[in-house]
Amino acid sequence: LPSDERRDPLGLLGRSKMETLTVGPAPLRAKPLPAGPDDFSGLVGDFTLDASFSTTKLAVGESATWSVRLLGDGALDGFAPPRPESDGVRVYEGSTSTSGGVRDGRYRSAARFDLSVVPTKAGEVTVPDMELVVFSPSAGEYVTLTAAGTVLKVAPGSGTAWSRSRC
């Protein structure tokens, strides 16, 4: 037998032959994105965005975790979410996890961003919504996704100050 032909060891299927076929180049038509808004995130795909807070009751200087989840069919490489801030609250980077791969013939991506939200004053403090502008291929336009912020109920801090001798 030629080296590329194989006989079924059980004799059930007869002979089989493996072949490699080569085809010519396939045309690919790519359109440039239309001019985007200044706050375009750079993400292209159809995405959903949602969020939740670990707590809404805390003291000045304590932190709550704002978990933001982004799911879609576009690449997330190098993406970091915006960190909205307002009077009385600071938002800091936290942990990030991303994944992506082909499932059922479609590329799917997911990311979770755990941001640290720290109130800087007592009372009711508003964490503004996070808005993310992406280009949606199915809609053929830029769309704004929103992850809901919240109102924090903030108690005064403990008042404990660290002196240099404690550091």
C-alpha cells in the first residue's frame, strides 16, 4: 500500500486514504468603522453589561466591591473599564478575569472587573452609572451600555488615625 493509504485494522471499512487539499485565497471585505464618539471604548462586538455591589452600607474609608460583568462576541484584549467618580467617592482598580473562545461555532468572550469603591464623606453618596460605548456590528452603529451605579449609605469613619510610630 502507498504510505498515505491505510487499511482498517478490523477490515470493516476497507481502505481509507488521507488527502490534503489546498484552496486559493478567499476574499475578505472589511469596512472601516464610522467616525466614533470621543468616549468610544475601542470594543467592537455585541455585548451586555451588568453590575452589582457587595454592600451599600459602609463607613468613610471602607470599601465596597463593584462587580462589573461584560459578555459578548468581541475581543477584550487590553480593555479596562472606565472608573466613574463623583463627589464623595473614589473608584479604584481591583481584580480582573477574562476568558474567550469559540463555542458552538461562535466566538464568545467574558470579563469580570471587581472595582473597589471607597466613600470619602459620610451621608448618602451616589456612585454614578458606568457607561461604555461600543460599536455593535449587528446594529451597525455605536451603542452605549450602562452598568447601574448605586447610592451608598455612608457612616462617619472610625476616626482612628495612624501615627508614624505605628507604621
